[in-house]
Amino acid sequence: MFNTSTICILISVVVYLLGMLAIGIMYSKNSTTEDFYLGGRKLGPIVTAMSTEASDMSAYLLMGVPGLAFFCGVAEAGWTAIGLALGTYLNWLIVAKRMRQYSAKTHSITVPDFLAVRFRDNTKVIETIGAIVVIVFFVPYTASGFAACGKLFNSLFGFDYMTAMIISAAVIVIYCATGGFMAASVTSLIQGIVMTIALVIVLIFGINTAGGWDAVIANAKEIPGYLDFSASTSILTGTPSSYSPLMIASTLAWGLGYFGMPHILLHFMAIGSESKLNFSRRIASIWVVISLGAAVIIGIVGFGMVKAGAIAMPGSEAEAENLIVNSAALISTHGTLAAIVAGIIIAGILAATMSTADAQLLAAASGVTHNILTDVFGVKMSDKKTMLIARITVVGVAVLGVIFASDPNSSIFRVVSFAWAGFGATFGPIMLFSLFWKRCNKWGAIAGMFSGAAMVFVWKYCVAPLGGALGIYELLPAFVISCVFIVVVSLLTAEPEKEIQEEFERACAK
């Protein structure tokens, strides 16, 4: 079953996993809940930048985006990448500093917590909605990462899908539950570097295997609409369909999701110095542009590899997401050193998964422990007991994620897109209004959060199936509806108390 190349890959992967566990143990002595959830607000600029983006770029970066570009051409994958790159830059530019300032002044350690304090919501409705949304959407999001691990070990080593997924989830849970936010951030820094190395290696190898860049382009041009940003196609049928301006706009709306991602916003809250944010923004933006661009190109190169006879034609989008895994397997056949390199690529896929899953598990844990048990139900707990409950929650969410990801044929990209829409529409609009509009009040916040979350489900399962112009990505209409509700309800109800407005002015002062 195992030859020299697979053994080398396996050794590389095991070394990587043990390294992640060691980091978790290193940061296991969290003295307070703020240390566990935010690392004591002392992240450095490089760690902040790379851990933020690595926790964002989950398995969809190394599996979802290349697989989508490979199977359907550049349109959807390309516009998604552009939207994400723009969203990343704008989030760092307009949200990061103000989020750090405001959350520090209000002593907030979670996103729902920040919103509740910002609007003086003594009813606990904001925290309740926020915590429920965090749990509901983080389960499928985390599940997509576990699924990526299962697919990886199944296709490469022949391991049982469920067994491989459970083992991967266990490693993530152990270092995340023991080391908390600092462990998750430091591992994400390392994981971001490993992901970059993996993308570069696969891109260079893929182009060479396909016969050079000219051959890649020539093969891609054989399929009508494959390289067209205004058309979507399939490598199986070769029949293009129009990718309308409305569909482009809805795909670009991926960028709007950044404003509402709890696991990303937490990194803004945790940075040690506001003065370092500009440096962090440059690092983060450059890395995202390079990595997303490489991921899309790898997908196009994948078809060239098919034409060259190096890899098999995928039968579905889910199969296409194994492109980088198959490339790693092909690399491993070129000797021991090549097999070690292939192991680094596989570690890169694991890194993409783990860097997101750990941040999500922590955000979910904080939602249950801090927002629901402590704030909503008023359960009084010591820091020690709080962190114990948080660790139990990490395990619980991970178990739900494994159950949710039990179907190996699910598309990682599609699962992530739904969860991304849920967070983006629930938290994105209200985060922007809470940071930049003094007149916004708690009733507007509640209306906006509820309407955004509800519209994601309504549009996804009731409106989009109607097709035509209505078949757009659910984040765009849900985001717009949430904004409308925030503005209208805030203006129809009493303006915030003078104390809240004065706090806003102090917290947002430059």
C-alpha cells in the first residue's frame, strides 16, 4: 500500500502536525479569558497580518478556488478572487483601526459582545442573535475544512474518509483548546507561509507538466468561454453560458463578507499596537492578491495537465477540488526529495484548513461561553471554569462539523460560500454602521442582524432556485436588505443616548 514516496509524504505531514501540537502546548498557560480569546491584545504586526489572512483563506484557497477555475473556467473563480482581494484591502483600511480602538475602550472580547456594549443592549437580544449566528454558520464553515482533510487523505493514501477527517479534527481541537488565541495565531502564521510555498510549487510544476505557459493558454482556448470573464462553462460539456453583470456584481460581493467575519474581526481587536496596522495591511493585501491569483491560475493550468495526460479528467466540481492533491501525488513520483516537497504541499492544504478551523472554533467557543452563558443567562464563572467550558465548546462544535461533513461528495467551495454569506450579511452591515454612523441605535442593529441572517436562507432556498436574474449569490441581496433595515429602523426610533454618542466620538477619534 505504501511505497517510498507515500511514506515520505506521510512523514512530512506527521512532522507538520506534531509541530502544530507543540505550539498549542507552548501557549497552553492562559491566565485569563482575554488571553484565551484575544491573546491579551498583544499580537505583533506580522503575526496579525498573516494569521488574519491565513485564518480567512481556508481550504477553498488550495482546493475550492482552483477546483472551480479548473471545472468552470475563470469567470466565477476570477471575480470571486477580485472581490476577496478588494474586500481584504478595504477591511484593513477602514475597519481595522477603528475596531481596535473601539473594542479596547469598551473592553469587548467578542463581536456580539462589542455590538451589545456599543448599543447598550440590556435586553441581550443582540448577543443572542450574534452568538446563534456564530454557531449556526461556523459549523458548516468548519465542516468544509474537515471535509478537505478527509478528501486529502482518502485520495492520496486511500485512508477511510471519515477516519482521516476525525484524526485531522482531533489535532486542530487539541492545539486550539490548549493554546487558545495565541496558539491559533502563531500556527496560522506558519500555516500561511506553508500555504504560499505549496501554491508556488504546484504552479511551477503544473505549468512545466502541461508543456509550458503557451500550451496552457492554447488548451484553455479550445473550450469556448473558458478564459472569458463574462461567460461560465464546463470542461465536460464545453458549452458556455452568459455570466451577466448582475452575476459579476453578486460574485464581487464576496468582498463584502469580510466586514462581518468574526474570526477576522477578532484579529483586529487583538493587535498590540494601532500604529502597526498600516504595515499589517500591506503585508495582508499583497499576500492575498498573490495567493488568490495563483489559485485561479493553477485551476487553468490543471486543464493543461489533463490535456497533457498527466492527470485524469474530473467528473464533477467536487472531484476537480482534488487538483492540488493530485498534483502533489504526481510530484512525489520523481524521487525522495520530490516526495518530501509533495509532503510540504499536502501540509499546505492541511494548513489552509487548520488556520481557518482553529479561529472559527475559538470564535464559536467565545459565542457560547462568553455571550450566551455569561451575558445572556448570567452564569457566574471563574476564569478557570470559563476556559474549561470554552474548551468543551471547541470539542462540541468540532464534533458537529465532522457530522455535517460526513458526505465526501459535497463541494467545499459551495459550503464555504453559504457560511460566508451568513456572516457577511449578519455582521457586515452592522459593523460598518456601528463604527461609522453615530445615529445608529440598538433597534436598527437588531433589525439589521436579523433581516440579514434571515434573507440569506430565504434567498438561497426560496428565491435563487427560481433562476434567471434571481439566481445570484445570496450575500448581495441579504447585505443590501440588512443595510436598509438598519437605516430605516434607526431613523424611525429614538436616537442613541448622549452617553453612547459621546463614547462613539471618543472611541473613533483619530
